[in-house]
Amino acid sequence: MAVLTPIFYRGEWVGFAANMAHKSDIGGIVPGSGSGQAREIFQEGLHLPPVKYASRLHTVKEIEALISANSRTPELVIGDLRGQVGSNRLGERRVAELMERYGKETVLDSTEQLAAHTESIVRKAIASWPDGNAEAEGFIDHDGIDIDSPIRIHVAVEKRAEEIHFDFSRCGDQTRGPANIRPPLVQACCTYAVICLVDPYLPINQGLGRMVKTTFREGSVLHPRFPAAVNTYMPTAHVVVEAIFQALGRFVPEKRIAGGSGSAAMVLGGHSAGAKRGYVHYEIFTGGTGARWGRDGVSATAFHLSNCKTAPVEIIESEFPTRVERFELLPDSGGAGRWRGGLGFVREYRLLQDEVRFSLRTDKHRIEPWGGEGGKEGARGSCIVNPGAREEKRLPSRFGDYVLKKGELLRLERPGGGGMGDPLERPAELVLEDARQGYISLERAKLAYGVALEMKNGEPVLDRAGTLGLRQKN
């Protein structure tokens, strides 16, 4: 939900303070509002057009009542909305303080100058890239409904002088399930990629928007027709970003990056014993990043468009009827390469009450994170209920409302990132260190990297002669 507050200085409107934040639940057919099997946007929760939420420094009670009546966690949602208003109020004061100190015209003029400064930096950087065309594609597992049909994301990039254009018109068609995203989010993906390749400390302003030119095909997965379902947008956006990076690697080869784990959002919802209202256990996490040209990937982290950190075990266990029994890196999940992909992780949850409604929105359970320049793919993710038991069940990467029982075990395995460059070119000493850290097994060192390791006194050691023989064979 976005909250916008007009800013007035000495009775004259001078701009807006604005912020946007996730809400734990805004209705819809599943707890957390994000069903991986929604077929239209009306199944994804409450729709609020721009409405006046605060008047004369007080919230409008009728609007709060309407929102509360459509949420399983009304106290959290209203509390967060009031926090957003408070944040904007601080923004109002800060702008007024700036204008008192420097003058209104100076502050307003500086915003345009800052945008022009950002635009100038980006134009100069793009002008230094070679002219040309590049294409890339990626695939999403499925849309949650047609689970045997991967979804194509395609981008064609044209770079001329100091301008760059992204054409997404050859992407797959609009999906029945909620894998669709809208053009503004795709444009944000393009802007994000440009920031990463030019300068991660660029001032973020409208100057960046002037640099991103895009083309879409209406009725496609990136430009769906209303009322298309869109709630599992982030896994799709990650595939878009990786396709963009793959294409832009043609122009900035020293900043190439392999495919990563994508993002995940899981929800466990229900009613705590004796409680009138429901709870929503909501987590967002990613996994391993792809290796970069010149550096290994990063393990078990948020990256690309994701901005949420993995929830601490202590918070989960103190707030929800869930026990985390396992949380650790997955050995051998990072793709082999001259630079290794980051590792994914596994997290296991023991359910402590009955009738827990489980939904998952993620990707890359069928399609591995890709490797680059001879690097190997990262490991795929998985979602398993009661692993190893007779009643074990594997669930797809997108679904809604699977009911879990008290005592059942839920395992989520997050993918690792793809590798970059020929694995046989990775220095044997780095392979040895990976084994010492538990990132790879001895078998993986031998088969993927051509490095012979043996255990001595409980520690892996390098067999140089054996390694030479293995790498000569390959």
C-alpha cells in the first residue's frame, strides 16, 4: 500500500512525501493474500482506489473500518498504515526545514539539477559502451495453474550512442495464474540493472527514468490485460532482471553475472488457540546469487530486487505456532565454475497446531539457475512436506492453501546460484578451501572441478598429483 502526503510550505503546495510498504494480509482467498493459484486480481485482496486516509491530522475512521473488515490481521495492517503516515509527516517537516534554511526556489531547483546530474552520469556511461544489439531469455517454472508450461521471458536490447532501448514484445502470453507483472515494474527492473552496471551509489530520481526506453506487447506476461492475476510478481521480476543482465553482459563483459535463486514468499496462516483473529506467518527470502565475472556468488542472501532479510528463528518461534528445526547452507548447491555460485539453504518448520494454511510463491524448482561462460547451473529448489516419511509430498513452486497438520514437517530448499567460467580453471587451493568450509563435497571437487582431495585427521587435503592427472584427462 502506498501513502502520499501533499507538502505545503507557507500555504503553497510544493510536492509530496510518499512511501510504500507490504501488508501482512489484505483479504483474498488465502492468508497473506498471495495465492499462487489466483486467476484474477479480485481474488488477491482488497482494492483501494486513491482515498483520503487522514484529515485534519486524524485518520478517517470509516476507511480504517473498511480496511480492518477485509484483513485477517487488522491491527497489524492499520498499525503499519499509521506508521506510513508518520513517516510522511517527518518528510513534511524535513522539507519545510530545508526551505527555511535555503529558500523554496533553491530546494525546488536543486531537485531538477540532481535529476539532470543523474541523467548525465548514466548517459556518459552508456556512451562508453560499444554500440550494438543483444538478446537474452529466461523461463519461469509455471504460473501456478498450468504447471507443465514454462513461461518465456525475452528481451532485445539496442544500444546506440548514449541511449538504450529494451524490447520485451517477444515474451510469452499473459498467464492464467498470477505470474504476470505490469510494465512499470519491468521498467523498474531495467532501471535497477542500469544502476548496478553504472554506479550503485547513483542518486535515485526521475533522471533515471529518462534513460530507460521500453517496448511491450499487450496481452503478454509483462503487459497483461485487466483483470489478470499479478500477486506472484517478484519471482517473475527476478527472471526479467536476469535476462536483462545476460543481454547487457554483451556491452559490459567485466560485470557479467550468472543466474541466481530468485525470490520466495511463504505464508503459514491460521488461528492460534483461543484467539478470535487469525495469524499470518509471512516470510520472504532468496538463496544463492550467481557468480560474477571475477568473484564467487554470495550464499543465502537477498539480492537483485529483493529487499527483505531472512527472518530470525527467535522471532518466528516467539510469534507463531511454528518451530524451526533446521536452518543451514546446502553443500554443492552453488554452480561450479572458475567462480562458484553462491549456496542455497534449507529451512525446516515443525507445525505446532492443526489446520495451518500454507501458500508459496517462488520459482526455480524446475529450471535451474543458469551458469555463464562455461559455468554450471546452480541446484534447483524444492518444497517437501514430511520429507523421508511414507506420506512425503512434493509441492510445486507456486500454489495456494495447502493445509498442514500439527506435527508435520515442512522443508524448503532454496536454489544455489550458477557458476561463471570453466570449473577446471578454478585454482585447486580455492576448491580445497570450499571443501574445508563445507561448501562442496570431496566428490563434487573431483567430478566438477577435477581436484583430488582426501581426508587426513578429519580435514580435507589436496592431492596435487591426483589433481594434475584429473585435469589432464579433461
